[in-house]
Amino acid sequence: MEDEQEPEDEDEAEAANDGCDSTKAALITYGNNVGKRVNVCTDADCAVHHPRRVVAVSADFEERQKKAEQEQAARKKTQAKREKRYTAIMQRFPSTLTAPQTRFLLGALVLGDLDSSLEHMAMRLDSDQSMSQSSEDVCSKALTELPIASLPQFFVEIALGSYVDIPQPDETDLLEAAEAMFPAPKSVKSAKKASTKAKKTASTKAKHTNR
């Protein structure tokens, strides 16, 4: 007598007729339900058994993405300019401070972000960029090794370091204020030109007076 095959259950019958051409019959050989016949889909990209989630993309997605990239590029460019402006202030920093300059720097130090200032300074001092030490340790070590003449510059870096980054719309741009407080010296050519102009003006006034 020929053995009768066990009829497929409802789930198997549904899986076998769900429109998937990649469904194959298989037997469970390990674990629970050993010997049970099941239908298995062999296509990892099967639209029936492994449907991929479709994310709706708005019509202006590409435009918004392009705008965001342009804003990011502009921000990087602005940040690079601020770094150069900050470096220029450090290079022309006076050896002695006036009372207004000292008050300005103390105010910047009180209002600024000390951690950010130390991080900026540590990145400059740590030439190999290893940052194996904390920012505090790098700056503390530098402070003990600096000559007395370099201490004012160390002070201004601590005070202004946190203002190198682009300020928020509601924040005062202390870097711009620092440029006004520590202006670049006039070149010799500009000084001579101003002196010549002043002499001409004085000569013209003298002629009008003699008349």
C-alpha cells in the first residue's frame, strides 16, 4: 500500500500559491519540528517575502540638499577667514597692554568658554596633533615653559580662543571687537602718505593766511 502524503496545512498552501516563483519545498532537519515540510523563499530580493521599505522623497529634496551643502561650504569658508583674523591679532599683539585693553580681555575671559579656548591653544601647541594629553595638561605645561615676555600672548589666547568660532545670531562678535581693540599698525607707506597729505594741507592753509 502506497503511503499517503500528509496534506499541506493552510499556511503551506498559502505560501505555495502566493505568486512567488522562488519558493522551494524544504525539510526542517534541526531543532523543533524536525521532518516538517515547509516552503522557503530563496530570493533575498523577493518582492513578496522580502519587500523593501520605500521611503517617499519630497519633490524639493534635492534642492534642499544642495542648499544645505552650499551653506555648509560657506560656513567652512567663513570659519577659515576667522582663523586667519585671529592669527593676525596674535601676531600683532602688543608687548604691553593699556588699561582698556586689559579690561576688554578680562571681560572676554569671563564671558568666554574656557574649555574651547584651551582646546584651540592645545591644537596649536601640540605640533604632532596626537592629543595624547588633555588640553589642560598641554596648556599647563606650555605655561611653565614660556618666557615672561610671552605671557601676555598666552593670556590673550586664553581670553579670545573661544571667539574664533562663528558666533550665534544673538551673540556679540568678540573677534570683531578685538580687531578694533588691537588694530593693525599702519604701514610705512601709508604713514608717509598721511604725513605728506598733512604737510600739503598745512602749506595750503599757510598760503591762504598770507594772502
